[in-house]
Amino acid sequence: MDSAHTAAALPALSLGLAAFFLGSIPFGLIVGRLFFDSDIRASGSGNIGAANALRSYGKGGGVAVLVLDALKGALAVLLCRLVTQDPSWEAFGAFAAVLGHCYSPWLRFKGGKGVATWLGALAVIAWPVALAFVALWLIVVVPTRWASLGSLSATVLSAAGLWLRTGDASLGLWAAAAAAVIVWKHRENIGRLVAGHENKISFGKASRA
């Protein structure tokens, strides 16, 4: 690698690390403790993401966690864009943020499932793909109330759609890597979906069951 490529790669790699730590901020835990005086990990499914926040804290808590987790992904991509001007590095930043959310060092390398963070990153990289993600999620979740099924479907198809829209192989690889992490984090949900025992979400008041 020549000096020019090295000079470009070093700050981008540093931003990848910054994106990871940005993604690692456990907003689900923070919102639960600050506004609901509880640890979200002890509620519902035990996950720190927006779906469990909705299930445990109602619409207000769910929306707050969704927005904050999405903001992490958006900021990670914007940081990479400011420095590199390279879409493939933007996708790398998105992957790093998703990885940080899923394996947060603040939670002993445990975390959420990365869906909202991925959506926030998509909104910056290619907003039409982000809109398609939301539309597909709603199409699946509204009739079934299986948030995991909607998340899995929208994540996989959005990663493919991002590659098809841009034609950038490197970007497509990072998008596929982010999708693979999200699918892996949903492996227990997949097992429950197959068995027909998956948890459902309610769009009404918080469930305390």
C-alpha cells in the first residue's frame, strides 16, 4: 500500500473504532434507568433494543430508544463521510456501529440486535433504502406482531438493496457483514419463529407481564 492509501486508511480505521464505541452506547439501558427506574435487561425479552423498550415501557420508551439507537448509526456514517468521502467506508462505519451495539464493552460485550442502528446508518447512506426497510418492516409486523420477523426480513433485503442500488462491491460486502451480525443476534428468535413460540409486540400500553 502506498503512502497516499496509508494516509487515507489510517483515519478511516480510527473512525471505524470511533463508530464501534459510538454504537456501543446502551441507550436502552440508559433510558430505562433515567425515565422508568428499571433495568431493561430484567424486563420483557431482556434485550436493550427498541422492540423490548416498546414492550416494557410503552410507546414513549420504545420511540426514545429507537431514535437514539438509530442516531448512533447515522452519526457513525456521517463521521466516515466527513473524513473519507468513500461510500464503502461509510458502510464500514455502519458495520462497526452495529457491531458495537451488539457487543457493547459497557455491557461485558453483550448488547442489542443492531436493527435500529442499521436503520439509522441506512438513512444516511441511501435514504430510499431506509424507507423501503421501514415499509417492509411494517408490512410484516403489523399483521403478525412479530418484530423479529420484520427486522430479519427488512435487514437482509435492505443489505441486498443497498448493494443493488450502488453497485459498489465493497459497500455490499460491509452491508452483508452487518446483516450477518444482525441475523446471528436473532438466532434465538429464529428458533422461536420456527417453533411458533416467538414473542409478539403490542402497539398499545406497556406490558408488565
